[in-house]
Amino acid sequence: MPTRLVVFSLVDWSFAVVRDWAASAGHDIALLVTRPAKGTAPGLQDTSQASPETVVMVSPNVRVCEATMSELEVDLAVVFTFLRVPESVANIPRHGCINLHPSLLPAYRGANGLRSLYEGEPRIGATLHYLTPEFDAGAILAQSSLATPEDVEPLSALAALQEASRDCLVAGVPRALAGEPGEEQDASEATGAPKFSEDETVLSYAVSTHLFQCRFSALTLAGIQPMVMVDDEPQPVRAVKRLSGLSAPSPGVVSSTSRRAIVAAADGVLELELGKQPF
């Protein structure tokens, strides 16, 4: 009999990863739980991604799904890009609740797993772990990572994160279903992942071209508009391209128009397409 899953997700691409993995593994998503989008807080934009057999619940109050979870007799809860799941909810599935976190824990614990990319970590990774009351501190069932592309952009970073996430589900879910305890995290190595501050959304030129691209990609994937300073005015950035073989004496704007800016970073030159992101 197929394993019956409940999936908690707020982002279309993350639910798609779980949905596609579940289909390939022969599991059924009995219930999808998300929240309505509000302000900068995301919610699934396309709940029709779920199959017709999946019950979809959209509510700001996660506890409203408790009765439905019990009625559907779900076997396992999978959390990926979601806010906190109360313990009363996490304890309902027969095999408990697991969380897929977009960083290599115990590094970058917290609600902003994309901070690891923002900080220029050499690998883009994911961790599947048991959900516990302490944020992102549960025993690890699987980890996977890929090298951060040298000429990284949002799509290549997302592709790497999706692949690492799928690998974690493939390796870790069977362990959860078998009742394996997983490996405890070393709390002494834990670091935090706070949300991006307003200052961090304005990208500095005084970093390497690679780190500039990492930060642009992380903000974009987080649904935050990256900004730069051009002629002492903040300008939104739509795209970043590294111009090979060029250099400049110091970081800053080399030339600009209303739509483009050529800027020098610490170790090279970038072409920026100015304009708002089409989130």
C-alpha cells in the first residue's frame, strides 16, 4: 500500500520537488497544507500542481488541518519551505514529521536557508531531518550538496538546490519510514540564518564578482528585489552578467544608462540589467 503523505509548503518549486519525488517513489500525497500569501510572506501560487486526489488546505492557522490529517490516516509529514509546524500537528502521522532544509545543517539553522548562498558558501546543499521543537535541530536522515556554480545565477542555483533536495528525499525518507533514529547534530557547530536585512538587499560592489552573483541569486530566489547604488540612487536589478577579461582600478559604477550599468567589483567587471524583478 502506498505511503500517505501530508506536505507542508509555501513555495511552488519546493512543492514540485516533493510532488515529483513522491510520484517516482510510489507515494501518495493525501494532503497539501499551505498558507494564503500575505505581504512578503509567500503561499503556493498554483495549488493545481497537486493531483485531483490530494486534499488542499489553505489557511493561516496550521492547526485546522489536525482533524483532516487524522481522518486521512497519513503516514508521514514532509515540511519544505514552511513556517513552524506545531508539535500537536507533527505528532499525528504514524512515522512522524520530517523537514527538508535548504542548507547543510547544523550550519545556517533558521528561516532563511538561502543565507548560505548569500554568504558565498562553496556548496549548495540540503538536509532532511526530523522535526523537533528546537528550530532545525533534529537528527539528520540525509544530506546532499553540489558545488556552487562559479558563474552562478538564480536558475543554476535553484537547479542545484532542487537536485540536492531530491537526493535527500530519496535517501532519507526510507530511513524515516523504517524508524531509524538518524544522526544527531553537533550543536557546537550550529550557526544561524536570520532573514535578510534591508541593508543586505543593497549589493556592495566591494566584493568578488562571484560573491556579488551569489548574493543577487540568493535575494532573487527569496523573492526579494536586489538593489544597487547608481549615481547615489538605489536602483533595482533584474539580471547580472560577468564580463570576462575586464578589470577596473577600484569597485564602483563604470558607466550607466536607464536600463544598464557596467560596474567594477573587487576582482572583475559586471553588466547589470536595471529594472524590477518579475516575481
